[in-house]
Amino acid sequence: MASERQFSRRTLIGGAGALTLAATAAGPASASAATAKRDVDVAIVGAGLAGLTAARDLVAAGKSVVVLEARDRVGGRVLNLRLANGQVTEGGGEFIGPTQTRMKALADSLGVETFATYNTGDNLLYKDGKRTPYATGGPLGSVPPVDVAGLANAAIVQASLNDMAKQVPIDAPWTAPKADEWDRQTFETWLRANAVVPSAKFLLDVACTSIFSAEPRELSLLFVLYYIAGAGDADHPGTLERLTETAGGAQELRFVGGSQLVPVKLAATLGDRVVLNAPVRSITKSGARYVVSADGATVTASRVVVAVPPPLAARISYDPLMPASRDQLTQRLPMASVAKAIAVYDTPFWRADGLNGQVVSDSGVISSTFDNSPPDASFGALMGFIEADKARQLDAASEAEVRAAVLKDLTTYFGPKAAAPTSFALHRWNNEQYTRGGPVSIAAPGVLTQYGRSLRAPVGGIHWAGTETSVYWMGFMDGAVRSGERVAREVLAAL
Amino acid sequence: MASERQFSRRTLIGGAGALTLAATAAGPASASAATAKRDVDVAIVGAGLAGLTAARDLVAAGKSVVVLEARDRVGGRVLNLRLANGQVTEGGGEFIGPTQTRMKALADSLGVETFATYNTGDNLLYKDGKRTPYATGGPLGSVPPVDVAGLANAAIVQASLNDMAKQVPIDAPWTAPKADEWDRQTFETWLRANAVVPSAKFLLDVACTSIFSAEPRELSLLFVLYYIAGAGDADHPGTLERLTETAGGAQELRFVGGSQLVPVKLAATLGDRVVLNAPVRSITKSGARYVVSADGATVTASRVVVAVPPPLAARISYDPLMPASRDQLTQRLPMASVAKAIAVYDTPFWRADGLNGQVVSDSGVISSTFDNSPPDASFGALMGFIEADKARQLDAASEAEVRAAVLKDLTTYFGPKAAAPTSFALHRWNNEQYTRGGPVSIAAPGVLTQYGRSLRAPVGGIHWAGTETSVYWMGFMDGAVRSGERVAREVLAAL
């Protein structure tokens, strides 16, 4: 096991990397500097999109704020990796799509532009050792060419999930009329009863691991429906397609310069209110105020916003103690398991073959891929997700072993040119000290109905943010931004 | 929210309590004393039965040891509460039974005697508003008098569970031939397919909450089978009956003077090797040694034994980081939800009514009870478990509210005399800072097959103990002792 810093370094090709990006941005101070003690209105734990957005809104309302960040960079689960060619690629969250309006507005306000994820040409299905191109789009979205019975079954299952999701009150899924029934079984149990054609089960399994980086057996059916319900906004009910699709879905757009530009630029507007290298260890009530103690920094505040994933919020020591409902919730929202691998080439050669770079596969270590090239296609990049069981199986593998497995897969899908990238980047979120999995917390049966009420409920002067607390687009950058905006309103109403 | 100390105080009637018991015992030092820095062979985190047993065996082998305990008492989930009448009752683990030989041997070695749990007279079934006494024992154990179809169904389900449990390799449940099938569904899903008669489902539900303090929907079927398989020893395959029964089962015997006498006396033999008030915050490798930092104490050691529940082990900061397989395991083994309520009377009046004090109920806040009177019956005590959903629903209730609900139940079961106890004790493990639930960690679907291998696997020089790591009697005091003995052997082989 290496330390977090070692992991970060290992994942960066060409020396300079994400840490440099953050460090050279204007603003953030380090915990060892003159920041040792501060007295503010609101202390915020975590400089991901949620914490930074909350800070922006609180500062705009005239409040004094400090954001304490454990890492030596901002952005949380959003991370630019520097490539050997001097360009960047994304190691974490990177896409946005329709109805993800809050992330879009934030990026717009910071001058970070979007561009369409490359989506011209055919998708590829790799199944039973056979490679079949297929067209994107159509009434059912991009449905891989499996047997007709499987397609019909998958369409019915998809429609059922969307219908059931409509019955889930998005701000209180535990009040759904069938909440008890849906929260007592795994998604796997439900799929086995409904996706009865093997190829339909395959398609749903791939959708599940692609969306959650978790296997269907790990998830409560209610949690899956809640997540689908959240893939929209007040005017557009959430759908499974909006989670899985590229055009018209959550993978539609990318950010010019890499998604981490958004939190980096946002942090820059906050100046030395953002303190890096300051992992928070304890939050202690002292009279009407809270003392937030981090390595190298102590902040006193009237209100505290904790904007880190639930399993990490559990690792902070609270005095007074968290109520059992909150503590046991944080014991029950583990992070899923994900890594991202990016192979870089001189050109996006697959485009000339009529392929869009998107694969759905029944084997290998990467079962879904995207064309991650920059907007000007000045180089080519293929990005593959390593997810759920496959991520876990590679957690202890060396980077060379993972690289070999990924390049084998890419060669199978895209031909021999894929075997020789000019550089290769790998980011393994399970091994990151201040995330320990990804992209998002998941809930097993029984969690939402018994503990869901504690997801957002403030405890005294302590408020909760982070994508897991968002009503819409939980698990996405947009959910993080929404949670930051919501928590800022909550705190302002209370101050 | 009150601090942990406040919770402890609230649960103690009559002033003096468990803390006093521990504090007056010979031995343990406090972290604020001369114990500030020590250099030993083995540092042990947690002075529950597991940590103390490991310490005993390591000391016996000539090794130097320090046990760092977060609380101001030893015993972990084993706790004597002082009653208003000057006697004690148990707020935590209290029973032992057949095949729990390691806990029995430990108690014997310390001169702590056992006595039979009171089991003379009839059990009570309270169901559909009706109170029905029934005899204990018989070929199927103590089966409440439900309809014949329900009894037949329950017997078949019980036999099936025992048969399936026999197919679970006790030291590696993830290798069971049907591990994948059993680990992809909740126990609830399996029960609904198999306990099809409503009264049979009721009996199995009560068995589940009584055993796990969790609802069937929270548990992987494989985890339930693994737990049943562990309710025995190498010569006696585990059975469901051995978990649920009083005579012949895990509730057969109690300890004279209260179960906490065992860890208190064991700690006394270790003298100032046990350091109280020393919550461990970090474990850092430094060359070939580890630095274990606690509030008020720092210990340097060649090996470290972490003997606390998995969700609390996750709250220690490790450098180097834990591997993902271990960290994500500890995100996925939440504590179940339990409180114990004990009502004390001048006499065990129910005995004169021909009742043994044991109830199975379909309503109220306590769905199972025991006669918790001392061996000489110098006073009477009824103990009720508040478990799973019922415990969660009362987590935020005042002690007066819980007391009123418990006494209402006891009056329903045992008549008007139960309404006026001479004293009342309540211990709510969900609210305890250094347990945060109980009696034991539980596993949802997918956890054992993907993460079970990390339960006991040492990470460098860090070894794992605690009842959750025991092959036999996980979740019981016997499992804790077995885990301490196993980890001591493991460390001695490595030193």
C-alpha cells in the first residue's frame, strides 16, 4: 500500500499533474500557513463541487467562510490528470447532460465551455467473443443488437423501471407507496424475476454497473428507482435512458480543459478561504459555536457544512455525538468501486473506422468505453471504466497489470493500433484516501426506508452536502452543485 | 444529543454504575498518567473480550503488550449496570451456551461461575392480541403454539436453513458451492419464497430480529447461513436452534456477578498494561514498527491488533492506507440496532404464575424477554430486547418514553405487577460512541462474496480481532474470546 500522495503520483504520466494544476491556480492557502486559526460564520468541510458551491453562495450573501480540504487540491471526485503530451484528461466525473442545469450554470459563470462528447459513427457490442457495430439513437436509445426476444424483454424492463421510478417521491423515496416492497429486495432479485431473457439480463447488468459501479446484488431496488427518479428535474421525470445515453443523456457534453477546471476556477474566486492539506478530524460544539479541528488548522464557526461522502463523514469525531439515525446511516452508505483508465494515441484512429469509441462488452476488465479525445482531436483518447467486481478484482494489481489488461481489451475492441498508446493514465478511486471508492455511495436493502430521513436533516448547527444528499442527479457533478446551493439556502435561513 | 458519558449516566439507576465497577477494579491505568509513551511488542486497540484475551495470551508467551481502550471501562459490548438495589444487571452480552467453550474456559480461569438462565415454567406467546402460555423444549425446541400449517412450514424452513448452513465452509463462506446464489438475495426474499404460511413467517421474523437485531431485509441469505454455521464447533455443526434456544442453546447459562466480571477480572491480571480513556486515532508505520496514537497515549510496537467492531476500525486513520479491499469491507459491515431494558421488582413474581419470563410477541417495543433475576432470586428482573426497526424508532425517544413503552409491554405480558418496577435500567447501544449499534456487524448481499476474504487477513503488521472475525460464534462473547486467541497465535507466529 502506498500513501495517497504516492497513488496520485503513480496515476500521472509525464511528471506534472492534477496537483500542479490545483497548486498553480490562484487562491487556495495551505493549512500550514497563516491560516492556523480562523473565526467565521460557516466552516465547510470538503472543497469538492458541493463545498465550493456552498461557499460561493454564502460569500455572496455576505457571510464569512472557510473551506477545509483534506487533499492538496480541490475538486474531490472531479480530477484532471496531466498527460505526457502536456494536455489533460479526466480521472473522475467528466460528463454533463440534459437537465443538469446547475452544473452547466456554474461552468458558464466561470467561463468553462462545453463540447459534445464524440458520438459520430457506430457503437460496438462485444459479446460471446463477437464484435458487432451498431447505430446509436433510435426510439429506445442505443440498444445493442442482441436477439429480438432480449430486446423486447429489455424494453419492457426499462419501461417498468421508468414507471416504477415515477412512483418514487424524489425528496422522500421512503414514502413511495411500495417503498417497503422495493426496499426489501436486491435489484438482482428483481432483475431475475423480470429480465428473464439472458441477453436482456446482460444489457441490464451492463447498465447497472455503468451507472452505479456496483453489481445489481449490492443495490436495493428502491435505491435504483430513486436514482432513476433523480435523473431529471422538476419538469422532466427521471428515466433510465437519461442515465445511460450519450446524446440526450448524462454523457452528452464534456468540458473544454477538463471538468476539474470548474472547481479550480471556483476555488480561485474564494481566495484563501479555501485551505488545502487540512483533513478535518473533529467537530466540537462549544457554547453556541462549533470548533472544527483539522490537521494544521482550527476554525470556529456558527454553522458547519460537511460536504464529503457519507462513509468519510463517519470518520470525523463529533462532540456531541451524532444521533444514532445519522451515525448508522453513514455506516450503511458504502462507496461503490470504480477506476478510470485512459489510453492516449496520436490520433483518434477508431473514428476513421466509423466507430464512436463507445463499447458495451460482456468480458474483459473494461465493459464500457468512451472517446475521451479533446474537442480539436489534436490527439486521441479512449477512456474505459473499470467497475464493481472488476474494479475490486484489480484493487491490489500493479498499474502495469491493469494497463496490460486494459490495452488487451481496447485491442480486442478497436484493433491492433490500440495496443500502443503514447501514454496511459489510470485513476483508482478505491485507493484514494479521501474518497475510498466511487463514483457515489450506494444503498443495500433496508437503508433508505429506515435511514433515508437522515440524509439531509441537519444535526444542530451541522448541515450536510455532497452529491449523495441531492434530490436530483445524486451521484453526478450536477447533484453536488445542487446540494451546495441547497445547503447554502439552509444555512442562510438558519443564521 | 448527549455525549457518551451523559448517555452512560442516563442509563444507570442509583448513581453508581458500570464505570465505577471498572474503575474500582485493580489494574487499568488512565491515558493521562505515566502511560503517555510506551514501547512494546504488541499494541492492542480495544479492551473488550477479544483485545484482553489476545493480551493475556501474548503476555503468557513473554511478549510486552499495551491495550488502548477508548472508554473509561473495559468490556466493550459486555457491560454490568449497577441497579438502585446495589446489585448488578447486564446491559450487553450476558448468555453463554453449549459449544461456547472458550468463553466458558476463560470465565473458569478467572473464577467467574455460571448459573442456568431461569427456564422453569411456560413461555408466553403474545400474538394478535392474545396471550398463550406454552411449554419449552420438545423435538423442535420451544415452538410457540401457532396454527399447525405454520408449525409445519416453520419446521421445514428451519431444517432447510440448517441443511444449507452445513454447505457453508465456516472459515470461508464465500467458497460455498451456492455462495453466489445465496449472496445475491436478502434473507427476506428467501423467507417470502419459503416461509409461505403467515405464522411461519412471523416465527422466522422473530427469530431473525432476536438473533441479529436486524430485519430479514437487511441481511444477505449467505450471511444468515454463515452465522448459523458458526453456532457450533468443529464437532457440532451449527444450527438455528442453538442460536434461539435457552436450554441447549446460546441463552442457557449466565454469569454470577454479571458477565462484565469476566473482562474486568481479566483486565486486572494485565495491570497497567490496560490504558483507559485512550481512543486510538491513528496507526502509522515507521520503519519496521508501528506508532499507535491515542488521546493521551502513544505506543510504539512491532505488531498491532485492532480489536474493535469493523465500522469503528474504519474510523482510525492508517498510514500507509488500508488496501481498498479492507477499507471497503469496513464500509459494508454496519452495526445492527439494539437496546436492552431491564425492569427490577422485589420478587420474580411471574414464576409463581408458572411463567419462565420468556415472551415471543408480534407487537410492542420488546418482542423477546428473559428472566434476568440473580441466581438467588433475591430480586426479580425482566429483561427485554429492543431490536432492529423498533430500536431505530426509539433512538431519539427520551428514556422516560422508552420506559413507558417497555412497562406497557411487560404489563401486557406479565400482568399489572409489572407496571411498577423498583428500578429500571436501559442501555442503548446505538447511542454509544464506541460501539454505535449492536450486538454485531451485519452483512447485506454481496459483501461476503466480494469482501469476506479481508475479514481476518492481516495488513502488514496489523492484525484483526473482535467477535466479527471469529470462525465460530461470531456475534457472541465466545466469538470474541476465540478471535483473541486466534490473533495471539497469529501474532506470535509472526513476531
